[in-house]
Amino acid sequence: MALPLLSRKAIEAHNTETSCWVTLYHRKVYDISGFLEEHPAGPEVIMEYAGKDVTEILADPESHVHSESAYEMLDDGMLVGYLATEEEERELLAKHADMEVVPDVGVGEDGMRIADLTEFGDIPDDLLHVKTDHSEDYKKHKFLDLDKPLIMQVLRSNWTREFYIDQIHRPRHYGKGSAQLFGNFLEPLSLTPWWVVPSVWLPVDFYILYVAATHLSPIVTLTFWAIGLFVWTLIEYCMHRFLFHLDDNLPDNSVAFTFHFLMHGVHHYLPMDKMRLVMPPTLFCVLAFPFYKVIFGIFPFYIACAGWAGGFLGYIMYDVTHYFLHHVKLPAYIQKLKKYHLEHHYKNYRLGFGVTSMFWDRVFHTYLNPDDVYEKQN
């Protein structure tokens, strides 16, 4: 696992009971905040070394020579990075291309780690749940104030398209819960737990497939179901690339920005928001209706049912997969897909449009390679 290199200044800042880091061998960095109350000698002993190196004290015979299991405990879940030498901080990109020097990470009043993540091309997993400093972010970028409802800020804006597109693709992390979109009675309509999608739509999909299967032979049903599933993968790619990432073709006005923000911009702005990672059922109905009219207008009813059931299942798998790629530790192959999708968010939003697979990215030459970092404006 490629963990981040951290500056000594960043480590020394973690010297409180809510965020206590230490180094071992002046190299490995551990977050031992959750262990303080469990320490046999009490948290006070550890706090003397918060933000410092503990190599000598762990092996000090006058204090207590720690067992091998104590060292294993540190490596098992507490290792968060490595202390960068001065040379590594200067020459990191040349010598350690698989790592990043992370910004100084502070601790907010609520005890959560905070950092400015808007300048990164790539981001270590360790920082995916670090909070954006709301006030500093607004002062620096003059974009959106995360402490206020977002939609009206976008609607009343006088930004240029270039500024909006640049800022919307600089990820922020709200921290706890979801940032307010509307700040009124409409707020619940913008929040959708991931499990709503399979719970609501799988029974509908299975029923449509059942209708097709009772009027068609198994081979015909399976054939058109598979065609529908395959066609969905192309629809997924095209919608993500040409609708959700309208970007350079977006009209240069605040109404267009607001539409874009609701459709997909908010997800790139706050990519780790658990409640805005899947499509609300009402929005799905609106987007799916034109496809429904075309498919059932072209094909005989029961064949259309079989094809629709395959494509519909593809959509359900897409939304659930999308949530898992952001928030679940996955098996090796899917973990590769997760890294690929997060690179689309944190490295280059102009490439890597596939979510459930990379197939169409390869076909249409939008495959996102590890070195394809999009250069952001200063």
C-alpha cells in the first residue's frame, strides 16, 4: 500500500488527545488517537510524546521495554504514512512517483483532521476522509461557502464558465454528513442512501424480466436481456462523458451552472458525500423515460421487456458499484476499478468515464493512465 510521505511540521501538529501522531525510527508515522484510553499506563504518558518520535522510549529499560506485539499493534491499522526527509520533500516527484507530499493537516474544533485537498492530482486513501477547512477554502478560492446552502450560491453567481469548471473539479470534503443544497424542506429530496436503489428497483426489474420470460422462449429472453445489459454499459459511458461532463460546452450562465451542479457537479465538488452518490428515484424516472419510449416504440413489447430488464439491471449495478467504489474496501480486481474511478475525481476529470468497467474508455481512447494528471489553474 502506497502511504503518503508527511512533513515533520505536519506530524508535530498532531499533538492533541483527539489527534495524536507519533513516529517510529524517525520514519513510520502512526495515528494512535484511538489507543490513548487503552494504554495500560494511561494517556498522559503517551501525550508527552505526541507529535514526536517514540523509538527510544519504547526500548527504554528504565521505563518499560515494549514487546514485539506492541510494535505489531502499531503496524496493524495505525500506520498512516512515512516521515519525509528533507531530500524527499525536495525531490519527491522524481524519486517517489507513487507517493505525494500531503499538505499540513490540522485538526478542527470538532476533532476532525482538516486539509486543503484542492491542489492534488492524486490523493492517498488516508486522506479521502479528511475534512476541508470550510472558511479557509472560501477565503482562498472565492467559490462556494460550505457553511451555507449551495444551490442559491450557484444560481446567484457571476462566475465565468472556466472558473466554475475549474473549481467544481477541485474536490472538497464536507466532513460529517452532507452539506446543505437547499437549506429548506427540499433538502431530504436531495439525499438518497445507496440501498434505496436496489430496494426500490430490483423488484421492478425482476417483474419486467418475468413478464418477458413468460411470453418468450428462454433463449430469446436471455439473448435480448444480455443485449440490453451490454447496451447499458455504452449508455453509462456516453451519459457520463457527454451529459454529466458537458463542461467545455456548458452555456456560460448561472442557470446552466446550477443544472450542471445538480446533475453531476455536486458529486465532483463533494465526491465522498455518501448520500449523493446514487441517483434519486425521481431523477432516474426523468432520465430513463426517453430511453423507455424509444425501446418500447421500436421493439415488440415482450422483446422490449427483456432488453429493458437487462439494461435496467445494468443501471442498478452501476449505482451500487459507484457507491462501493467510493466507500467500501473491495477485492483486488474491483479495487483496481476503485483506484481508476478515484483518479477520475482527484487526478483528471477529462478521462476515465467508465464506472463499472474500463472497456469503453479503451475503445474511445479516454482511458486514464496513472500519469495523466490534469493541470489545474493557479
